[in-house]
Amino acid sequence: MEIKKVYLKGQEEAKGWNNPNKIIIHHPEYNGSIEGLNNIMRNMGYYMIGYNFYVRKDGTVYEGRPVWATGANCYGQNNSSIGVCFEGNYDKETEMPQAQFNAGVELIEYLKNKYGISEANGHKHYYNTACPGRYFPLERMLKSIDENIVNDTDTTDVPSSDDSNKKDFSTNARALVALDPRDNPSDNYSDLGEIYKDERFRVLAEVCDKGDFLPIVYWKDSEGRESGKVWVRSKQDYMMIDTYHKVFNVITELDARYEPSPNSSRMGYVTNGERLYVHRIEGNYALATYFAGNGYKTAWFTKKYIEKI
């Protein structure tokens, strides 16, 4: 599934949370680019487009508001849905181009599988509105999606994983929502797969101060092997790392450092009683991952103030 990512004004302001359990289908009563639709919604008072995905009439799919952020696509559903918007005004336009229809079916199938969602329907199903329009082929689209998902589950061509190898794959964290593994710690990235809700993975033992991103590896079931190094969002609502240690006997705070040395610059700090995950011990220092407000970070701490619990 190819999903294009372009810069959208206001995307830096993305905030909140979303734990999607449904996909809501829309039309914007607009024809044009996602940048143009983004500008319209900004002029309406939103910081950016409210929909998570935008399907053009030529079948091109664009990412809009991040799925992890609180949405703006349906009143009462903005913390529990993914909004998919189809270019056009289907109160007036009587036919949807086949390329757009096919892309929409593929996208919604992809999102259902990625996020473990079974429910999809039009905006009007959740709110008193005519959206996605009287001529939108909603029933035909939903039927096509359901038929394709049933057919997909019958295939015998999916490679099976090597369970014996997977048993040797060590983990130290769990996804609280579906995560997008990416090639770099930013929102300008290539999507490298998917980590499903409740799937376990391993945060790498390396110093990290990359905002709310952490380097990890995860198990690729379809290939029967662990992934290479990827990055995921490390907000506390998105993932949870195992915490078998805690800080003790600290009067004020314990410094988090970039290197295992008292002369190293300071990354941050932890307080007495705070829990963390220790990757390894080197001399008088412990390399550990801790929660730093916006997301998890990994740094060096003085070992004598950390105890196993």
C-alpha cells in the first residue's frame, strides 16, 4: 500500500491521543490537493486537516493528520477512529472513478489489518449528516472490503514464521497502540511495516535523546526473522517498557547522562522511586531507558542509586 507523505502546514502542532476501533468514511465536498484541503480546514479554525487519509480521484493516497493524534473527522469519535476522506462532492457527483474506488478499498483493508479494526462505515452512520454523500458507493465499497478480507484469510501463500527462532527473540517493551516502524526519528519518514497493538518488541541498548522516538527491533512474522533497526514513537500512551529497577536513596534527582562519566553532559534526570529499564551495567554506571515527559529516552545513570525490584 503506497501512502504519500507531504508537508502540511500545522502538522507540528499535532497533539492528543487516538486509540482507533473504527474507520469513518467521508467526502469533503471539495476537489483538489490535500494541501488545499488542509488550508481550508486551517481557515475553519483547525490546526491542520482533520482526516487521517485522503484518497484522490486518480487513486493516489495521502496521509493527513497523524493517526496517533486526536482527530477532527467526527464529533464524539475523534479519539477512537481513523478518518478516510475521498476527494469530491458525492452529493452532486454521481460516479466515483474506478481508480479512486479501488484505492479506497485497498486502503481500508490495509488499515483494518494494521490496526486490528473490524468496523468501517460512512460518517452518517455515526453522526447526523449526509456525508459521504447520496451518490457515494458506500455499500458497494464496504461489501468489496469484506469480500477481499475474507479471501485474504484463505490464502496459503503467506510465509510462516520459524517459531523456534521467535522463541529466542528477546523483548523488553509492548505496544499499547499500533505503531509505525520508520527509517528515522521524525515525521518525514518511510513506513517500514507495522507493529500491532499488544505486540512485544525490543528497545535497543543505545543512548537516545530523539524527542519522543526510540530505536527498536521487532519480529517480522511474515519473514520469520527480527527486523533491522527502526524507530517508533515512544510516548507513554503508545508503548510501555518493562521496568525491573527503580531509583532509590536520591534526595532531589539523579542525572541522566550521555556518557558513563561524571564529566558527561546532562540529558535529563529521574527522581526518587522512579522506575526504569536497565539494559546493562558498565563499571559504576547503568544504561537505562526512562520516561522523560514527552517520551522515553535512554541514558547513563550512577549505578549505586538504582536497585532491582
